[in-house]
Amino acid sequence: MTNAWPNGRAFDFIGGTPGSALISQLTDQLKALGEQLETALAAAHDLAALEELRVRFLGRSGQVTAVRRGIGNLPAGERPEAGKTINEAVSALERSLAEREAELQGRALAAQLDVAIDVTFPAPPARSGSLHPLRRATEDACAYFERRGFAVVLGDEIETEYYNFDALNIPPDHPAREGLDSFYFPNGLLLRTHTSPMQIRTMQAHPPPIAIVVPGKSYRRDSMDARHSPMFHQIEGLMVAAGIHMGHLKGMLTGMCRAVFGPAQAVRFRPSFFPFTEPSAEVDTTCPGCAGSGALGDGANCKTCSGAGWIEIGGAGMVHPDVLRESGYDPDAVSGWAFGVGIERIAMVRQEVDDIRVLFENDPRVLEQLA
Amino acid sequence: MKLPLAWLRDYVDLESSSEELAQRFAMLGFPVEEIGHRPKLSGIVAGRLVTVEKHPNAGRLSICTVDVGAAQLLTVVTAATNVAAGQHVPVATLGAKLVGLDIALRTMRGIESQGMLVSANEIGFEEDWFEDGILQLDAEIELGTDVVSHYRLGDDVFDLEVTANRVDAMSVIGLARELAAALGKPLGELDLSYDYRHGADETGSALVEIESSDCRRFVAQRFSKLTVRTSPFWMRVRLALAGQRPINNLVDVSNFVMLETGQPLHFYDYERLAGGRLIVRDGRAGETIATLDGEVRKIQPLDLVIADESQAQCLAGLRGARSSEVTESTHELLLEAASFVGARIRRMSVAHGLPTDASSRHEKTIPLALGEVGAARAAHLLQAEGALPYRPIVVGAALEAPPAIAVTAAQVQALLGMRVSDNEIEAALKGLGFGVAREGRGFVATAPLWRGDVKIREDLIEEIGRIAGYERIAPEQPAVFEHTISSKKYNDERRVAHAFAATGYREAATFSLQSAQPRERYQTAGVELPGGVLEISNPLSEDHRYLRFSLLPGLLGLVTRYPSEMPLRLFEIGHIFFENAETAGAMESAAFETAMAAWLLAIPKRDEPDWRDTGFIEFKSDSLAVLRTIAGRSAEAVSGTQRELHPGKTATLLLDGVDAATIGAVDPRLLAAYGSDARVYAGFLRLHDLPGYRVPRYRAPSRYPAIERDLALVVAPEIPAIDIERAVRAGADGVIGDVRVFDEYRGPQVEAGKKSVAVRILLQRGDATLTDTEADAYVAAILSSLAERCGARLRE
């Protein structure tokens, strides 16, 4: 029986030769195959070439198969040894192939690492939406109160004089009630001048204890300039329960300022006057522009706070007993605090907007920038 | 108000820097808006001119010898013309520092000048507020006295804010009292001493008659033997520092007393009052008054006037009349120290466009007790000017005893959340002028007469807190408690806002107050308004006269204002307003106000046939995605209508069959009125009707492979895609994984009066693998359903 090698050499490896000699011949043949494979592997530079070699040497009709077929001609006693020899040779051949494959794969991966692109090549803008800076400020502040168990309620912007003034202890002859400061309708309704009417509406609808914040629009007859707008946004806060004091007010406002401006914020109360709170305070917080130092790095006065180190964000105080009474609460049984802070102020300070009108112009470039 | 520290120091010792004092005032509730720094001055001493001679070499110069209390007289050359021997003047000695000027030895036309005589602008005062030339000091001053420290010319001036409830603190003494209490220092007393001519005022209480209850109290006092002249230098300095121009000793005393005590005064030339008496009454229509500022003003019944027997002599609390003005020739005057009802004075001030220093105090209602204080202080000062005071006469309300208020340290702590000791409470209240008595475990306090604002315990506790300092209040977290108040509206709004932002829309915040323009543009476009537009009675400007009736005008305004080649996606959430015609008249419901969300997509024009609007489809895709996020389930778009939107390009989005939103192409007439040539799509939803979010439920996706079949159908053009999809579902109920009309064609390739649509159907069983044979059967059933329901057939 002859075998035709792909390289054209032919030989007869049985033909009456003694068994041991046949084994030795077999070994030689296998050794030669191993050498051939090594040479071929060295010349194979990709995985496809390796696959070709695997088929040629180890495939179903490959060279090793041809050698294996010769076992049948061996004496039965020598066959196991020959089989073992062949199996060892196959393992060696497979190892060589696997090594070369691993080597080529490693090289291919290494080659992938060798390439580089221009990562600074501009990316087209992704389509993205955004919340208005005023809503972001509102949500950041309200989220803090929600975490502390407060409800967030909303109210109408058209109000009656009763809710906007009378119930809040603002007497009929108070300057704010004249047409100079408030927008009125012919029927005597008005645009609310603050979010405080919701204090009364909520208290009248719910018995104590109560803990709410009320974000919303308010209106005052201020001409539009860099710092004033006839329409603006406030967050009202109200907490009434037994044993509530001004320290709780400071604690909650400090928490809100930290939620909105950052963890280092402090809150300062300055005495003030509002008809619906007693005692009353102006609320200042550490200026985020200069971390309270009043000065910038170059020694110049901080622009945000004009060097004061504090910025004013609103007014607050302990709910006036008359207001509690008007809302059906007993001032001897419960006490409470209320505050009103300006959302524009918060948004402007933390996003370094120096003109309130920017917030209402809605220039898409600015909306994107502040998002 | 302007507070010169020079004046403040008359009543309280100051050791701190201006900045520290400003901080103190702020923490007392009087924020200092500006610290007016005075120029740095030194080396100015009081001198007396011994001789004044013409300079031999210069006609316009004088040579003065000056006694400055030193062994040697100084020789000083001056160009001033108001110098004369015997005058007491400020002398800048060698080395002195003046405004923009250092004094050195100087030879002027051959004569060595050993200093300079000083005029107003050289020490930082308005030149025309003082003598034209060299300043004239008070004759009592000791020669050689350092003028800068004597008159406190270098002390800063605060501009500080006083809250509306503290008219008593719109005064030097009021602010001094606050500061002294806070610093724990003694408060100097106002010198109110004078001698009056006992019983010499024969006119008695007939001198003043109050006809209007808006005059609460009137203190009147006559003075005779007046000499009108320049006020003493110390008084002029204080007035000038306070921003008040010195005029003459009478006017100056009036201003001085107002600034120092808070009680505005008015002086009448007594001899020019018809009948020699005053009547406080309502103005009469037809009356006029020529006020001191030279205006002739019409008097209205709103006005409260102080009149003599023939005419109005003063607009109460605002300004007096020329006809009884004190002049150089005034010999007798009648002082008014009154308290009016503040609101009336404020309305008068607004009506006449006449805010004055007096009205700024009167409109806050002067405490009754201040009248006597002001009058007495004026009497003291006028007597020093040589006048003879009569006995004051008081007409009107008697002083009310302030209420006694009990307070304990525990109550203070319960309200303020800070511990204040008994000793601190007592000291704070006494410092502010309260009567304080220990009673039981606490105190009973009585407010001083000028503190009508302190009525209840909370008021009193605020006083204690102010003096103790709010900085001592420690932040504390209150305990959380359960309550039943709903945050639904806010949560709804937030849900909607976040859904739009997540879908690529940018939130805008436009004005609720609008001009007439949106309404006019809607009218031009022929787009009906949903209701009467609400109009403000007292708008500030035409730009902000009306309330918005829709969110669309604001957003359209942005489209035209910021044109772009890129698609613009915007949304806004806010209230819209109408007149409520049905309930007009009923106070609470006369206006209709509702919270809306509106969103908009603007894209450049596209070239496509009339029956196709790809922009609409994109917008619908966005809108459905938003609703899916909001509601947790998918909406279905059906044909709809809505004013503001194109009648043939409007869809109602249904959630479980209920209207959730309306979307469509903006009415082209409206776009034209806005001058926009973009394609603009808008959607609206009412937050009030917002569908609740339903948490989506799990339905196991089929584990078996799907078979996809595309059908090309020919159908009448009016058959909407949704009908085709419904017919497909109906034809093979339960095995339709998905169905979608994905293409539409109209034109020559399809028979006339028909359109061609392409439908992709995904057939899938949930329980087994669908075979091709089964699929064919389903498709056949689908086709017959399509034929039956839509008149559709397969395209050849």
C-alpha cells in the first residue's frame, strides 16, 4: 500500500519489514511530519493559514490519518505501541498549532493596540433636553424638604385680598395693598405678591401638624431690570406643630442651602419685619462665590456678595399668632415657622447669571449652557 | 437713612471700627447699605483772626495773623473775601492734610504763608452748603483745638435701612439706643431742658383745632424773639454729614430735631397765620396751596391740611406753604410736632408726587409720645439761639399706657430655640427703654411710649432675641411627622417636566404677563381665543398688561426670535388664564386659571407632498414617548381638532380611550402672523387631567421565533393607518407580535383614487413555534379582514 504525500514523495512503509523496524520507521515519519509542521507554522502568519495546516496535518484526510492507517498492517502485538506513538505525536502537533495560534492571536491583539485615532475629532451634538435653571433650583430645594417629610403643594397665581393680605396680618392700609406694588384686576382679585397665601389655604384645609413647601410664581409691580422682574419665583416653607422654634427654621434652611449650594453652607438670621411673622428675620447664607470670605483669589471684592461674604436669599420668621388664629390653629398649642426664598436668586448665584432677564429670555444656547 | 457716626457718638461711646459697627447694626435689623468714608483730614486747628490786611503785592489776597492758641501768631495768606478780624476759623497748619491737598510752607507774592484758612470743599463738604469762602467756627471753641476731632469731621456716615415698623429708629437717638443696648453701654440723654414763659400763651388750646381724626395728636408751641441767622458750625456739620443742606438756624433746628429724634416738625411764621390759629382738616375741592418748593398744588379732599382761618398752610406731613414760611424777618413762630395716620400721608405723598424726609416718617405713623420730645428738643435748641419758648399745647389723643407683657426665659427659649439668661433678658429690655419688673419666674415688661410696635409676647421675645443676637440660634432638625397633605400637583408637574427633558425637549420659562400682541396676532390669524383675556387694571407697562391665554405665543416668540437650521424642541409648564364669563362677578371664580404643559418642535421647511408631513410624524413620536414616560403605558393617536392647530394635522392622544393630550402642526395662519417660515408643531396637555402613572406589568415575551411578513396594499386614501393596523390585528387575533404601517405612496404607480401602503406584520405564537403553513393561513385571514374592514387588497 502506498501513500501519496502532498509534496509528491511516496514510500512504502510496511512490506515485510520486522515490527520494531516498522515502529522506528513510523517514529521517523512522525518526526519528519513534526519538522514539516514547524517549518510550515513559521511561515503561517494568520489564523486562516493555521487552519489550513491543521486540516493538512490533523484533518480527517490529513497526513497523520494516513500514517495512522498504516497501523492496520502491523502485527497485532505492536499496534498498541504504534497507536500510542501516533497519539503522542498528534498531541505534539496539536500543541505546536495551539502555541502558534496563541502567538498569532497575541500578535493580532497587540497590533490592534498599535492603532490610534484623533479622539479630539468633534462629535456631533447628541439630542438632549433639559430643565429650566429655575426648575432645577426649585427641585433641588424641594427635594431636601421632601426627604425631611414635607409635602410640596402648589397654588393658583390669582388670589383674593383675603388670602394675599388680610389673613396674613397685612392691614388694609398697608402700602403693599395699594396699586403701586401689586397687580390688580378690575374685580378686586390680584396676582399673588408672594406664595404666602398658600400658608393660609393649607392650614385652613389641614389641622396641625403641618409641614409644606410651596414653590411658585409671584408678581410685584417692579420694573424689569438686571435685578428685578415683575414676575418671579419663590419657595414658601411652613411648619407648624407643638414645640417648633426658630432653631428648627435655621436647621431646615441650612439643610436647604447645603442641598442647593454645597455642603459648607451656613445660614445667618438678621432681625427684620414682616407682618405675618414674629419674630422675623432676613435669611443670609454663606456666599458661594467666595466661600464667605468676601474676597476673590486676587484680593478683589467678591462680585456675588460685594464683599459681604453673605448673600440674602429671603425672609423668614415664626408664624404670627394672629395668622395661626386666622387659620383656625391655636397659638397656645402649636407654634410654627415660615419662610419665603427667591428662586431666581438661588439659580443666579449658583449658575453665575448676573442679569435676571437672562432667565426669561430662553436663548436656546443659554438653556443648553445652564442645563 | 443717613446716620453720621459723628452724631451717633453724641449719645453712645464708639470704640469699634465702622465695619464692626455696620455688622452690629445689621444684626440688630438695620442693614448698612453703604459706609460713606470721610476724607482723611489732619492738622486743622481752631484759630481767631487777629488782623486782616490787604496783600501789598496782590489785590485779591489778604494777609491774616491768626491766633491758634500758640505762643506765636501765624501769618496766613488767603484769597478768600469773607475774612475779618475776630472771626473764628479753621486753620490748616503746616503738614496738614486736606482733601487733595497737603499744606506746606509757601510764599505767596513775597509773603510766607504758614498755613491755610479752610473752606468747605477742602474738608469734603458741598461748597455751596456753607459759607462762600472760609468756614466760620463757633465762637466758644478754644483756640488751638483740633477741629477734625472736635467736630468729628473724619467719622464715617452710614446709609442704613430701617424696617417699616420702626419709625422710632429713623433717628439718631433711636439708633443710638439700639446700639447702646446691644453693646451694653450707657445711652446719652437728649437735652430737652429749656425754660418756658409760664402761662404766657393766652391763646391756650384754641391755638390748634383738630377736625379730622387722621390727625392723632398735635403738639404746638410758640416761640418769640427770634433772630434768623446761620446755625452754629457743629449743627451745620451734623446736618451736612446727614445729607441735609444747612439753611438758617430755624430751618436747621427743624431738620436737626427730625433727624435726631425722629419727630418731623413744621415751623409756621406765627404772625402770618390768619386768625393766629391752626385747624387740621380735610382738603376742600378747589383749594390750592403754594408749597415751599415753588409748586402750586391742587388740594383734594384726600388731603389732610393744616390751615389758618383763611387758607391751607401745610399739606400735613409733606410740606408747608410759602404763605407762612419762616423767613429772615420771622420774629415769632409756631411749631408743629404732630402725629398723623400714616396711610393717609402716604396716599397724599403719592398723589402729589411729593416724597419728603418728613413724609417718609409720617407715613409710618409717628408714635404719639414723640411729639413732646421733638418739641422740647427744638425748644432747647431754639432757646440756645436766643428764642423765648412758650408753654407747649397738646391737642388730640392722650398717650396710651403700653400693655404690660409677661415673659419668661423658658418662653424665650421655646420660641427662639436659644437659651437667654434672666440677666440678659433684663439688661436687653432695659437697654431698649422697657420698664422691667421681676414677677414670679419671669418678668413683666412695659414698652417705652415710642415702641407702639411691641404689643404681644412674641414682639417682646423678638426684642430679646435681637439684642442677644440671632447668631446664637443653633440650627436644629425638627422631628419628621406623618401628615396627609398631598404633593400630587407638584409630582405631576415634575413627572411631565422630566419626561420632556428625557425626550430631548428644553424647558423655557416665558412671561405670564404679555402685551396685546399675542391676542392681536390670533385675531389677525382668525384663530379664536378660548375665552376673554384677563387684563390687569394697573399694569406697569404695555408689555405686561394681559395674562397669557395660552403657552403657545411665548414659545412661538422664541421660535421667531432664535431661528435655527437645527430642530428646536421646547416645552413650558405654567398657568394660563381667562375671564370666566359664567361666573364673572363672583369673586373667587371670576378668573379661570389652569396649569398646562405645551411643547413645540420647529424644523426648517421640507420639500414633501401635501399628504405627507414627516415633521408631524417625528413630533408624534416624541409626544408618544413623553406620554409613555408619564403614564407608564402607550397612547394611541387618533384624528382630532384644537384651535391653534392645523385642522387636518391634529391628533388626539388617547390613553385607555381617554384624551390625554392634543398635538399637531401649528395653524399656518398663526405662523404667518408670527412671521415664521419654519414648520412648527405643538402639543398641549392639561396638568389637571394628567393621567396617573401606572407601573408597567411584566408580560413574558414569546420564546418562539417570529415570522415577518410584509404586505403591499392598495386602499382608499382616506383610510388611516390605525384602521389598517386594527384590521390586521382583528384578522389574526392573538398571534400579532407587532404590526406597523411603514410606508405610504400616492402617485402614478398606483391606480387613480387609491394609495398604496406597506405593512409589516410580525406573527408569533406564545406557546409554540409558528409554522410557515400556519403563517400563510393567518396572512390569508388578515387579508380578508383588511378587505372587509378597509376595502384593502394586495397590490398587484
